[in-house]
Amino acid sequence: MDSLTQIALGSAVSLAAMGRRTAAWKAVLWGAVAGTLPDLDALIDHGDPVSNMVLHRGWSHALLYLTLAALPLGWAVARLHGEPGQWKRWCWALGLALFTHPLLDWMTVYGTQLLRPFSREPYGLGSMFIIDPLYTVPLIVGTAAAVVVAGRRGLRWNAAGLLLSTAYLAWSAAAQQHVAAVAQASLTAIGWPTGQVLVTPTPFNTLAWRIVAMAPGRYAEGFYAFADGGRPVQFTLHDRGEDLFHRYAALEPVRQVAHFSHGFFRMREENGHLFLTDLRMGQEPAYSFHFDLGTPAEAAAGRARITQSWQRPDPAAALPALWRRIRGHGGGDGLFGTPAVAP
């Protein structure tokens, strides 16, 4: 999730754990710090854009390491504020703030390596978009009220914010399962394989969803909104570059993306260069993680300077299209599966 959301969650969780044992502002401040710490690994350069992608949310997001980090952090904060008798409670509060950071990241599709050092598997439920105001706002309102309103009343505001945001997480997971069932039925109706299907929310909401279904040589992309009612999902079909993958499967960046994306990727050769794309984040034809591997000769020799292109649609066109899709205006080949021309 985005940094603001992680700060808000860390503050709310730390405040709930500390209660009235310390000033609310202290719990909010240090919860925000703990909520931010795991994402500092984004500042590390691992040598190329593909490695930076697959190694983000790695050791700094491992549940074991974060649990261990909570002990010195809690002790140091207790000493700093002259509360040595509360050091165990500070360890507990900041440990929860650290711990819940990767668990929230797990709700997104990116991939979080929760079980390091025992496993490097990137886990991602994919029921939440990385920015969703309906999750973040209750946390911010609750913690702000707890700082302004003294005593138990303020703590109740914080608890209410946590309860609402957690309920929203549960809703997102349930909504994802419903959309997955709709997707399976729609794919079966067109004779498309249903063994490898990805269902993720469109930006900033959980009412409209993107579906990607992989098949040998091709992949299908479609969109579904709850406002669609019983209409089947309409899919567009695209080439996934199966021949290129088999030819370059041994290359390190290809192996990295194939594993990290759980097979939701494509390869293309354009203008004499090889391109490798993670299909989970973005939509046709714009993706967040789109890598230029250089010429085939450079890539095969390991001499290519890998570059990343951030492909984003024009917000002036994308946001109105997203709003139309949420309202059920589908059945086209425009952004989010909307008609190319607005009704």
C-alpha cells in the first residue's frame, strides 16, 4: 500500500496497543515511524530495475525480522520518553505496527516475501489496490480525533477507524471471490482455460475489477463491475510471446519476472529490442513494470542495460473512464473496458 496508508495504519495500531499508558501523540508518532520503516528498502539499488522490483518487499517485510526489530525499537522509544517501565508495552505496540505493514501489503497484488529467510515466495492476495481512500480515510480520521479528543473518547474514535478499515479489507476479499466466480463462468462460456486467472481491483475502489486469464500463447483481459448485474465479462485477447519466452527463459531477468509475477507476464520484440512486462499492475496497453532488455544479442550475452518504462494512461481520460466503468458502462475496448466514446 502507499506510504500514507502505512503511516496511518501504523499510528492507529500503535495507539490502540498503548491506550492511555502514554500520550496519544507519542503513540501516533512512533507508530507512523514503524509503519514507514519496512518501505525504506525501496531506497536500495540492487543494480537493475528488474532486481529492484523483485527484491522490494523482501527482507524488510519478513515477519520474523520485523518481530525481532520490535525489541530494540520499543526499548529505545521507552528510554527516549523516560518511560522505562513501559518498554514491553512499547515493544508490543511498535511490533504490531511493523507486523501489520507487510500483512497489509499482502492484500495487494505486488508480492510480499513474508516468510524470509525460509522462503522467497512473493505472496499477494490482490484484493486491494495500492491506494484506496475508503480504507485510508477512517484510519486518518480516527487517529486525528484521538490526538485532539482526550481520554477514552478519543481512543474510541481510533478503535472505530480501525474497525471500519478492517471491515473494508474483509469486504475486498469477499468481493474478489465473487468476481472470480463471475470470471470463471464467463471464461468457461467462451471456452477459455480457467487454471490461471488473476482478479484485482481497478484503481481507488473495490466496485470495478480487472481480470487476466492466461493460456498457452495468449492471455485474455476483461473488466467487471458490480453495476454490470448479470452481464458476462467481455474479454480482449492478446499474444503473450510464448516463443520468445522459451527462447530466453534462461535469462536472469526473465526468470525473475516469471517467478515474481506467478506467470502473469508477456514478452515482445519491438524495434529490435526485447520487452518484458508484468501483467498484474496496469492494463492494456499501459503497465507499471515494463522492461526493455536491449537487443536480443545484448540480452543473450547479459550485456544489456535494462531500463523500465512507467506506462500510465492519461489521467484526464482514465479517471472519467473509471467512473463510467464503476457505474456499469462496459462492453467496449476503451480504458477499463468502457466504450471508446463516452455516452
